[in-house]
Amino acid sequence: MAVDLHILVLPAFESLPSLPSEVAPWEAAYNLDTEMSVPGAPAPLRHDGDIGVLPTGVGKSAAASTVASVCATLDLADTLVLSVGVAGGPPSLPIGSVVIAETILDWDLKCRFDDGDPPLATNPYVGDQGRYELDEDRVDTAYERATHVEVDAEGERSPVVTTGTNVCGDELWHGRELAEAVEWLTAERDCPPYRATEMEDAGTATALERFGHLDRYLSIRGIANHDRPTGDTSARASFFDPTFEAGFERGLANAVAVARTIVESTHSSR
């Protein structure tokens, strides 16, 4: 049976140990009681005939495979595609802030050396690959709508809604020197500053671009943790601190709140 989706939401995962589900908020908000098998996807597409949700799996390869499978199965010519989930971010962004990506940059398409300062270089074999500029008008409209969302705050620093570059890599990294390397790469690829770091969206953007759907794609990420220590703690101790993921639930809730505002306004205009 053909499905004509107006909105397709792509969380990364439904279930990971000790973390809130990125799928659950959408199931709570909409009657996604119809399932459709998508060959090559890790889970069924759940939908109400208009809004669909499908977890991609964690990482760029999983995301690219899932989204390519969806593109080959469904007609997405009139579908708004949203990646909605959590991310790390620089300490300048309070936990719970929401980033609407203007640019998605693949962290892994670079050269790394065991000497040099910096020990990185741009990859001479890939040209402009791995940098995806999302539709400017769509991003601006989403940002304007998002500024009216009251995001959940806790502590002295209130979360913000912002735009910028989302750096995506299969390497799960944490630390000051690595953050400096990310800043270096975004400068080399002419897309600073970076606002979020995550693991799926470059794969999603690659698949959508191959199928001609990148102009209808948005990435909305809630900052759940910071990508480097904020005090004298070592990177390893910071990452494995029991409180490291304390902002996950707030980051996810705020990302979903912003995304739902975009979904509802887009849906009502159909």
C-alpha cells in the first residue's frame, strides 16, 4: 500500500541502555499505530498516514543505509525529512540548547598524521564531498518558528535556540584538543562555527542528496552534553562521569519541542 507522508522523522534509536528513547516522544504525541516494513531498514516505519517515524540506527553507515532504503521504497517528493535527537556541543551552549543545522560537515573525510601541528589536513581525494548546505529559506523559517518555543531550562544558564554547523562523525570523541581539531576543520571547510556534534546526519544527508531530496531536509539537535571537560577534569574522567548524560532528557525534550512546532506549522499549511 502506498504511503504519502507529509513528514518523516528520523531519530537515531528507539532503545539504548539507560537512555531515554528518541522514538517515544513521537509515539506519545501522534497515533503512529500503522506499521510498514521498509526493506533494508532496521525497524518498521510507524505512521498515521501523514507523519511517519523511523529510527535509523546509530552512526553514519546505519543512517545512510536506512535513509537510502526509505528513498528507494517511498515517494518523498513532497515530504519534509527531519533528523531529531540529541548531540554534544561546545560549552558556550547551555545544556538543553537546540541547534538547527545550516551546514552538516562530515568529520571523517580528512587526513590524520602522527606528526605535525595540526596533525590534520583536508582530504585531497574527496573535493567538496562531506559538506552539505541545507536549504537556507527552510532553515530560516524553522529558526523563526523555533524562537517561539519555550524550552525546558534548569540551572543558571538558560538554553538557547541557534543555527550553525553540525559536525558528524563515526568517532565518538571528547576533549579539548579534539574540539580544537574540529574547530580547525570547520575553518578549513569554510563553515565555522560548529554548534553540535553527532553521528548520523552526514549519512542521512548523503542518501537524501543522492535521491534528490536534500532541499527538504532539516536537522534539529538538542545539546545533551558538552564535548570537552569544563573544569580541571581529564577528558576520560569527564566522559565516564555518572552525570555526563544528565542533560540527555532535557536536550531530547527541547529538540522534540522545536521539531513539533515545525511539524505542526508545516502540517497545518498543507
